[in-house]
Amino acid sequence: MERAAPSQSGYPVVERSKNSLETKANILLVDDNTSLTMTMSFILRRKGYTVVTADDGLEAIDKVKEESFDMVFMDIKMPLMNGLETYKRIKTIRPETMVTMMTAYAVEELVQEALQEGAYGVIYKPLDIEKMIGLIQEIRGKKQGALILVVDDDPRTHVTLKNILSKKGYKVGSASTGEEAITLVLKKVYEIIFIEMRLPTINGIETYLRIKEIDPRVVAIMMTSYRQEMADLVQEALNKSAYACLYKPLDIAEVLQLIEEISVISKARKKAIAQ
């Protein structure tokens, strides 16, 4: 993250590069076909990924005990212990690990059981490297999640949103005043900010406008319990490019839908910039 010269308001402006939040994944490849794992590991390392290989399920379990992997690609049909049983063991050691099964055989029963157990997906051999890299990026994006800031002087809102969003893989920060939120935005790049309209000292819209000066690309969702009383301020915030306003008590399904919409828009924007 780079900070440019201060804006007219006196706040430095955050400049986001398209790779500012990107880190390469740590991958475990598990297959008794050593020729395949050697080839795939060579290609993925050339792409900048960290790759560890295992020849069978037992070795894979030992590797997972030794270190944490962002994702595992594992053949479903292996000697000693098949991919499904290996996955079940891995899940007990590191439940957060994303596992994708690989197969060249018609083993649909095993594939379906693996998916029911929580495997991320299945890819079929011969492997398409571009599709595999696309899957890696997709999984990586889901694991990283969005960095979200909740600005509200009501601690119950923080607890509710943090509990739910953290379980969905999002990283959640919190601030109880506008000033505290501004300080946090100067230190970190947040993708989405939930802002209560009625805050002590400086209100939600003033907080939003100051944050927008620091990081023009941040997406703000305003919140309020006072639909009628705050109607003019809500409209002003929307006119100033706030993404939406939610009314309390919050509808969690609506919250998650908005976050998903914003994520889709953000990915499309990054793709357009990359092109």
C-alpha cells in the first residue's frame, strides 16, 4: 500500500495497486503419480506459488501436521488410503483447509461423498493448468475474504456482524466513533465499511466523506434505526455515492447479499484494470 501526497483536506489519499492485497498461495499436491506432481509443482512454482508434494495419503497427513496449507489438490484414488479417507483425516487436523479432489476415473460415489464431507470441488484429469490456476485464485479469494470495518457506538452491532462475517471468512475491524474509524482507514485498506448514521461527535455521513477523501474506492454501507428522522442524511449519503443504507434491526441475509454484490463488482473492476 502506497500513500500519495495529502489531499486538500489534509488527509493522505490511499492508492490501491491491483496487487496490493494479493499474496501467493501455499499448496499441497497429493498423488501417487509422481510424474504428475513433479510437472504440476514445476508449473505452479513458475507462477509464484509455494508447492509441497506427497505421494500418498499418509504422507499428506504428515505434511498437514507439519504446516498449514491454503489448499490441497488430492487424487481421490490412491494406494494405502484413498483421497476421501485422507481428506476426512486432514479435516480433523486442520478444518480450515480447502481440499479439491482430482481424478481420472469414474468414481462418482467417492466424489459425491467427498463433496458432501465438505471438499471444495473436483477436477478431472488430464488437468487443464489454466482452469487449475483459476480455481486456485477462486479459493484464495474465498479464504482471504474482504476486509470489513464496522463503525458503530452500539457494541451489539459489532458483536453481531463480527460473529457472522468472521464465520463467512471475512476479516472484521471495529470502531465506535468516526474519529477512530478515520484513524483505522489511514492504517489499513478496507474494502467495505458499515457506518452508523448517528455517531457521537462527528456523524456517519461526515465520517464517510472524510474516509472517502482518504480512500476514494472504499464502499460504504450506512446503517440507522431512525428511518424517518435520518431520511435526509441517508439520501445525502446515497447522493454522495454510499452504496446502500440498511435499517436496524439488521437483516443478516440482506447484509450478506450486499457484501456478495460488492465483491462481484470489485472483482470485475480489478479484471478490467488488469486488462
